[in-house]
Amino acid sequence: MKRILLLITATSISVALNAQNQLVIPSVLNGPNYNLTLQEGTNEFYPGITTNTMGANGDLLGPTLMMTKGDNISITVDNQLMEPTTIHWHGMHVAPQNDGGPHSVIAAGTTWNPQFEVMDKAGMNWYHPHLHMMTDMHVSKGIAGLIIVRDTEEAGLNLPLTYGVDEFPIILQTKGFDANGQIEVHTEMDTSVLVNGTPHTFTDLPAQVVRLRVLNGASQRAFELGFSDNRTFSLIGTDGGLLTAPVSLTRYRMAPGQRADILVDLSTSQGQAFQLMNFGSELPNAIYGALQPGMGPGATIPNYTSNPLNGSDFAFLDINVVAPTPSPITTIPASLATFTIIPEASANITRTLTFTSAGAMGNLVGPFLINGAEFDMATINYTVPLNNTEIWTLTNQTPIAHPFHIHDVQFFILDINGVPPPPALSGYNDVVLVPAGMGEVRFIAKFENFANDTIPYMYHCHMLTHEDMGMMGQFIVSDPFSGLEEQSASSFQLYPNPTNGELFIATMAGETNFETYEIFDYQGKQMQAGELSGSTTKLSFEASNGMYWIKLANKEKKVALKRFTIK
Ligand code: C2O
Ligand code: CU
Ligand code: CU
């Protein structure tokens, strides 16, 4: 098939705009009951070429699910594909059985009906299939959609909130097509640039503050987002919600899976035409999308250099600025959300995840390993105690950057190669690009609310080729004492906490009359046990730094539980 590529160089940026296709705005589904039917279909990405596709409630992509924090919702996913799949709510804090990971298979011809409370802050998440080894197939064929969550904090900020009028969903993808015009999977020849499923798109935007809700939904490619005239924009939110204040930028790097919430002030731009661009020439090497995807001698991906998008600047969307809407938003708020970054000192444990190549050093194709292993459906890689606050250190010993994603939580980045994150990366994230060649990222997260001893959550590289080939692991969040801790708050005193090993237990005579104690490590293994002596018992407990539980019991087997930390 003929490939029409609009390549724009820095010197020819004012070329006439020549996109032919109007930007498609995905339709909206409102709650509390959502119905998604996964189906096979066809689409003419290019005139006269019929391409086989997959979509939700249509031939390609899916509707935008509008949700409000606090809503109790029900989603019925009807799998009318000829094959099994799953649907994952990327970015949402839901119980493992509702998360739609590779263990929650929806067989062909069956339905899946997760029901949950929306606990997320205002932000943009997305849904996509997650069947092991088939994720790229199902996403590239077309199944993906947006989830926009609103909350009262956002409602009080005078932000553009009218979908399709001053707030625009922008799903950025690249795809590869074979000689018959069919979608290629696990390809390095992703030469077609699509916005909301359409190549060569244009749109009118009103001359006021407009909000772009951008998703990098590409299978592998990172983008260096900006505008053709280098105008500034305000980044107001990242993966998991709004930042504390807008960050003024001319470029924003987006790895696969990441979202950006962007305000552009077009108040004085009526009549102007410009483009939303990828400045691929500015991507540093060792990122998929740059001129060189890897670092070091011999670092190559087959066919990579023949893909004209690599290291190139190209347009996503031609924009014409037209008259403003009635009562437009014309200002950008000075401050946004209120939240506290989890302090590093509150972490109970640090876990280290090391990325390596299974092939020779210099291998950019993979498979890539995490801690020396490929993903195994039957292996739980980590057990995280419920309510644990953890630091994860990601070390990348491969020559290519990997966008690391974790389910269940939004995290705060502590540092990237030892440097604290810039303001744009200081909010809630669920994907982080880990630099190549001994690059290191540390993040902190708290694993709250949901525990399940059998169904795990995933963490993985969001380059879908890497994920499918096994650059993934899984963890369960475990609550060995299911809920006891909350009831025990005032039943006894434990101090000092944190401790260096000396602990005092103070009990009150009367109702409880605790007589024995047991200490457990974070996996529920008993470390020490004994009898209490009177109302104050002094214990010495020798163990390595970390989090432990202490459990008291009386003759009637009534128990109380607290956690403490050794530092
Ligand atoms: Cu967007 Cu585990 O996925
Ligand atoms: Cu996810
Ligand atoms: Cu990767």
C-alpha cells in the first residue's frame, strides 16, 4: 500500500496544512452501568483499503467512559470476538478481581461484569486488553478507550469540562500495515500516525483555553509532544490526576501508556493554523522513537532505520483556531490539586527490580527480563502487605529505555538517575520511562484498600512487544490479619515506633487482659513469641530493618494487632 507521510523539518514548519480527515471524537458512555461489546470489524484507514480491526461498541477503539469519584459502577464487557481476551482499567485503583489483568480471561462469547466504587481522583485513565502474549495483537487491532474521572476538587477549578467542545480526547498511536493493508503486530515498521484512530487529522479549536486529554496509546513509540510554532502550553495533570500547579512547557515527553492533561490558551490565536507535533528529532537516543533506539555499539533493531518516523518530526493534528464558544474559559488557574507526596521515610521496604536482556548485551529486541526471569502466570513475584508503603528501585541494565507500569497504585517518583523529578513528573504517575544503560528510577507508593491472596496485580514494560515477550511480573497484596489492625487501635500501646529493636507494650487491665504476644514479619511468618509481664512489657527483638506485626491474645483467644517498623 502507499504510505503518505507528512514529514516536517524544522525549516519547513510553515508548510501548508494538508490533513484530509476530521478528528473523530469518541462517543461517551455515562454510568453507573456501562456496556462494552468487543467486536471484530473493518476500517478504511486509507481510501480503498479495507483493514480488519477490533473495537469496543464499534469497529475501532471504544467509547469514552465518564465516571465521577465515589460512584458505584458496573461494567458489562461482552466478548463477541472469536477469541478470549481481558479488559484492564489502566490507572484505576480497583480490587485485583476487577482489574482485568491476564488472569481475568473473558472467553469468546461470554461476559465479564466487574462492579466497583470509583476511588480515583479526577484524571484520565484508559482501558485495553491484557491477555498474556496477546496484548499487542488486541490493542494494535484497535481495542482501547479512555476513562475520564471527575471529582469535586476539579469541579472547583474553573477548568474546561465540556467534552468535545473545550475538552478534547487525543489518542496518539502509530501502527504498521502489511502489503495487504492489514495491521501488523510486534512490528518495528509502525509508520502510520493515527489520532483517535484516523491518519492525517485536522480539527477546529475555539479561541479560548482548551484542554487536550492526551494518551500515548502506541504499542512501543515514545513522543516528544509540542506545537509546530513552539507555543507554550500548561501541563496540568499526568497519569493519575492533576498536578498541584500548572507547568508551562513547550515540549512534553510521553512514553507508551502515559497520559497528559494539557491546557492551551488560544484566546489571541483566532484565525491561526498550527499543528500538534511529535518532535522525534529531539528525543535522546536509547528511546524507541529516537534516531538511535539504543546505546552502545551494535545496538540495533531489525528494520528500525528504514522506519521514517524514527528521529523525525511529524504532525499528529492540524489545528485551525476558530471563534470562541459562548462563555469560554479564558484563564488558567494558578493552583490545582492538593495532595501530599508520600515522604520517603515512611517506606517500610525497598524492592529492587533489575531489567536485563535475555540476549546478548546490545540486544534491543528482547526478550527482556525483570530480575532475571520472564513472566510466569504461576509465579507470584512479590507479596506486598496491605497498607505497606514501599520504594521500588528500577534499574535498567539494557541499552534501551523501558516505560515501567504498575497496576493498583499511583506512585510518586523519588528520583531519576539520582535527580529529583521536575515539576511535570512530581504528581501521580503509573508509568515511568526508565533510562537505558544503568538508568535508575525510584518511586514510592502505598498499597491500600484491596487485598486478595489469589489474584495478582501486574507490573510490566508498557512497550507491548516487551510485555508480550515476558517483561512482566505480578504481586499479590496480602492482608494476613484481615482487618484486625483497624479494630486494635486503642486496645494497647506500643512504643517507640519506629524502634531499633527495643519495644514496650503497655496494656490496660480489664476488658482484654492480654497474656501473650507474637511477632510476625511482613509475610506473616512468626518471628518471636512469649508472655506479657504485667501492664508494661519490655521486649527486645533482633531483626533486620523492615515492617513487622505484633499480635496480643488473651485466654478467650481475643486478639489485637499493631504494626511497627525497625530502622
Ligand atoms: Cu496499560 Cu498492565 O497495562
Ligand atoms: Cu495498568
Ligand atoms: Cu521494554
